[in-house]
Amino acid sequence: MKLLFFLFTLYFSTSVPLGWVRAGENLGRPPLGGPVDLSSTVAAETAEQLMASELGVYVAEQLAVDVSEIEIEGLTPMNGHKSFLPGKILNIRPASRNHFLGRAVFIVTLQENNGGPFEQWVSADVARIQNVLVMERTLQRLSVIEEGDIRLQSLHVRRHRSRYVSDPEGVVGKRLTQSLRKGVPIRSDQVEIAPLVQRGERVTLTLQSGALQIITSAEAKEDGHLGETIKVLNLDSKKTVFAEVAGAANVRIVLHTGE
């Protein structure tokens, strides 16, 4: 009786936990490129782990990232099967084109022992572990981002074309197009290059015609980046004119000969 109790305890203390696997873990899988054996002699939980590992390698190759960045959870057999069928994995492809992240469905081609190839459909929650920039503090819309306003954080990304930013150079010095709270990841469409001239700002207006140059003050009626033409209000004449943004708080009107 004591021997049976010892064997029972040993089995359950060394079994592999189910539910998730990080791709590329050493689970007895052969070198990349070789078929993976999911034969009936392999325990069900080990077959699930091997299937998840192979799916992770496949997704990493499709996204051109390191396999350690891919995590597979919730692996589920489909098309009427309650478990993973025995055989060697020959090929993997997505059921929907370019759908690799999130809740994804894959078609796995296996070679049956002493038989021909067959397909098994499996679904899984697939995430890419990625370092992205998040807000270190809350900033309001139109605020210019500084280095102390952001930090890198590991995030499970479940969209293939997520626009999260990882490089600080992509956001520092730019301004927010919307308010963002502390801890929120930053997307590329949430920042823009801060204009040199902002609406309502008092600017220097230079009127130049040949050697003649007149300098006066004006009020910008709209935002403007370098080289853009914007409307400004001449504070002397009270007339609205179009001028080119020449620098920070500077606009100009160049009249060519004959104008």
C-alpha cells in the first residue's frame, strides 16, 4: 500500500501543467524543419504541449520575430475531435489568411502512423510579448511628450498590425492627438509632430518684396508646420492674409517682381 501511494504521489507531482506554453520550450521536440511525432504512445498533455510549441514556432516565423516572444494558450482541438490526434506534424497553415494573433484557428496536416496524411483543425489564443511605450503620467490632448512622460512595459499583443510604439524617438517631442491616462500604451496614431505655429499664437509676420522688408505682428488662425501656408490676422491692418510658416512663431509673405 505504501508503495502504491508513493507511485501515485510521484506521478502527479511530476506531470506537466496544462493550459499554456511559451513557444520554443524544450519539450523533446526535434530540430526545426523535422516532423513532430504526436503518436499514441505520447501522453495527451505532452501531445498538447508539443502542438503548442510547433504552433509558436510557426507563428514566430510568420511574424519574423524570436520564438520566445510568442505565447500560446487555450489550445483546443476542433472539427469534432476531443483530443489531439496521433501522427507526425507535416505542415501548419492559418484557417484565415494572415490571422496569427488573438483567437486564431490553424489547420495542421499530420501523417498517420501506417496511413496517409490528414488534417486537424485547432484553435488557440496567441499573443506576442512585446515591449511597448506606456504613459508614465496622465497627459492631456495637445501636450508635448517628454522623456519622463513615458516608460517601456512588456505587453501581450493580440493584434497582428498593432500600432504600439516601442522606440522613444517615435514619440518624444511630439504632441498627443488625444488625452492618455497613466499606464496606457501609446499608438503611433495618437501622436503627431508638434506644429511650429499654433492657432491663436502671436507670430512675427515678415513681408518681403525684393530688397524691401516689412516686419509686423500677426495672430495665427490655424496650426502650421514648416513650409505650410496658413491664415494669419495682421494686427495692424486687421486683415486676414495667407503666409508661409518660416520657423517657430514666424511666418512670411514673399512678393515676387510683378506682383
